[in-house]
Amino acid sequence: MSALLRTLPSTTDAMLAIFDDASTLRHALAFEAALAHAEAAEGLIAPEAGLAISELCRGIAIDPAELAAEAAHAGTLAIPLVIRLRAALPPALAATVHKGSTSQDLADTVLACQIRDATALLAKDLGPLAAALALRAQQHATRPALGRTLLQDARPIGFGLRLAQWRAGICEAARRLEAEVARHAVLQFGGAVGTREGLDGKGAAVADRLGHALGLPVTPPWHARRGGLAGIAAALAILIGALAKMARDISLLAQSAIGEAREPAVPGRGGSSAMAHKRNPTGCQVALAAAHRAPGLAAGVLFGLSAEGERGLGGWQAEAPVLAELFLLAAGSAAAMAEVARGLEIDAAAIARNLAAAGLGADIGESAALVAKLLSDAHEE
């Protein structure tokens, strides 16, 4: 059953594709193919078995809906997938499928591949967003504007400094996510209890070949240590929050009584079904709605840190859908705010009028120098 009416308004087609059924199945089959190839190369299975399994994984047609029903019954995707692969091979080769691996190896590795791809996709929207904010921050670095603290008139500020701070927060959050992903979106290959048993002491060599084939770094098995995924979830929530900071400020600046900045006017977007005169900050709405959801989602991943023994019950099984949802929200927020940043309307007359009405002068302190510093620091990093 499609859920696009509920899901698509908060994300992008491209991010949906990274976590859809076709992607999950493709990564799962790639895992089994690469595992067979690696084990054949290390002499753990016959060369003809490795070749047959690899070719089968590349050519087999599987209905995702049927496989999903079987996975729901079995409790994990790997069980029905391996059954199907074995059934399609001659009996002499069937037992070599999935040798030395376990269900969580496949699940965690598929998730690591999707996290890697999703992070790269996010960067494509965050780059133009950062560039647009940098340009506007430079253009308005010396424009005196009314600063506000605790939602009240405070002291003057360079309007561009506000934009540079938005950008700095988003860039810092993006770097945090990239660092977490680089460190923790890695191959999981440990077998039943993380000892790589039954591989004649060649488990590390198989893991190296497997990681190389899938484009994932290789570490010791981590299936009972969930801190890495918790760090990625937290970093995603922080990034969503940084995007929401920009959205919150713009939505406040766009209020009728302030009118200092507005989202770009786009035909068919931001209107009201009941009030034709309204121009609603729809992009900001996307980012702020995501920020309302993200903390609870990230907290759900944190619950998995107390995994029991060598494989927890219920904790790690909750992580993949939650991390997928966090990436979907981050993508929707980044895309929405990139569009806002590129076309942001800044009303110089309204800025001057509000500052004059406050009667606080026009001393913006070191705003311009701070803009330059923030932009240069981000460039160097």
C-alpha cells in the first residue's frame, strides 16, 4: 500500500528511493553475492559455487511484496531470502549460500550501505544551501537590523550575521553527520555470535574482501555495540534541528507585522485553501515539522544501546526504520530550505523601518568581521 500522500510532502523522491524495497533487496543480494565470491576466493567454498551464487543474485527475480510477507512471518529478511536462493540452486551448492554469516550481518550491512548513500545524497542539497546563505550573508553583512532576544527587541545586528550563523550551524551539523557515518557505517560480518566461526580462520580475509566489494570499511563485528548507529541518529537529529533554526527565524521574520524576510514566491505554493491573501512559509513548515519528530526518533535508537548479550531482542530491529525516517526528514528539510535560501526575499525597507521604530541606533558592533570569520572557518574546514 502506497503512503506517498503522507510521506512525500516531508521528503524527496531521491531519498525515498535509497530506502525503498528495491534498494533494500538490491543491497541484500549484493551482500550474498559478494560473500560467496569472497569465500570462493579464500577456498572456503568451491569456485563453481561462488560463481553460481553470484550469478543467481544478479539475475533472480523476487517480488518484494511476497518477500516482505515471508520476512514478517520469519522475523528477519535474511531467512526467506536465503531459502529462495538455496531453492534455486542444485542441492550440492545450496548449502554454501550464506556460509558463516547470520541474519543480522545482512541486515546491518544493508543498513550501512543505505546510510552511506543517503549521507552522500544529503550533501547534494546542503551544498547549494550553504552557498546561497554565504552569498546573502556577504551581501547583507553591514546592513543594520534589529536583533531580538527572548522574542523582544534587543540591540542592532548586521542582518548578514544572522544568515552566517544559520549557515554555520547547518555546516557544523553536516560535518558531525559525515564524521559519524565515516566511522560507523561499516561492514558487519561476525556470524552467529560475532566470532566468525566455521571459516577456518579466514574470517578476517573474507571480511576484507566483502567490505571492498560493497564499498564499506571493515572493523571487528559490532552487532552487539549499537553506539555507532545511535551517534548517526543523534547527528541526523542535530542536523534537522539546525535546519529548523533557520526555518524558525525566517518564519518569524516573515510575520505580517515584521516583514523583513520571506520565502520566494512560487506559483501554487504557500497559499491557503480558505484565505487567498495569505502567503505561508511552506518550506519552513517542512523543516519545523521534521524538527518536531526528530528528537523522539533519535531517542528510540538510544534505547537500543542496552542490547542483551551477543544479539539484542527488539532494539536493533527498531533501528533501520527509524534511521530511514530520520534520513527522509533530513532530506525533506534540506531540500525545502535550499529552495528558500536560493530565493529568499529580504526587504531592506522593512528592516530599516523596524530598526528605526525601536530607536536603538545602528551600531552593529563587529558583525561584518564575524560574518567573514564564520564564512572563512567553514571554508577551511
